[in-house]
Amino acid sequence: MAETRDFHYEADTTHPLSSEVVTAIAKAHDEDVLDQKWRISDDINTDALDGLFQDHQLDTTLQFEADTVTVTIRADRDGNPSIKIESHR
């Protein structure tokens, strides 16, 4: 069984959230974003993800499985999202 490792990433609100998720997964795996074999669009509708958090929704949580990770996105009471990556590699 693979070891589980948690990684926390504070999203830059000036970038699309989908891009920040890709960056967070790459950092969690010590990979370069452009060298990843996984593509977010294989698992997630990026427009829907970006739209869900676009208006800085307050106290929102979204969790999904992608690549070899569980991604949890939480928007705080000010609507700023943070990303938690639970790596299963």
C-alpha cells in the first residue's frame, strides 16, 4: 500500500483555481508543472471548477479524486481558497 502524504497550498487568487490545483499537485509530487503526465482535464471540468470559486464563495468545500491524489479545496470565510493534496503515491 502506498504511503499517504499531505501537502497544503495557498492558492493565488489572481490565477484560475484549476491552474492552482495543477500547480499544487505538481509541488506535492516534487514535479515540474509542465513535466506532469496527468492533465486536469482528464478528471475535472476546469470551467466548472473555476466558476464554483470565481465569486469567492464563502465557506465552500470541494473534494475530488484526481491523478493519485485526493484534492480538498476550502474557501475561508473571506472566500480565499486553500488547497490540500493528499498524495497516495
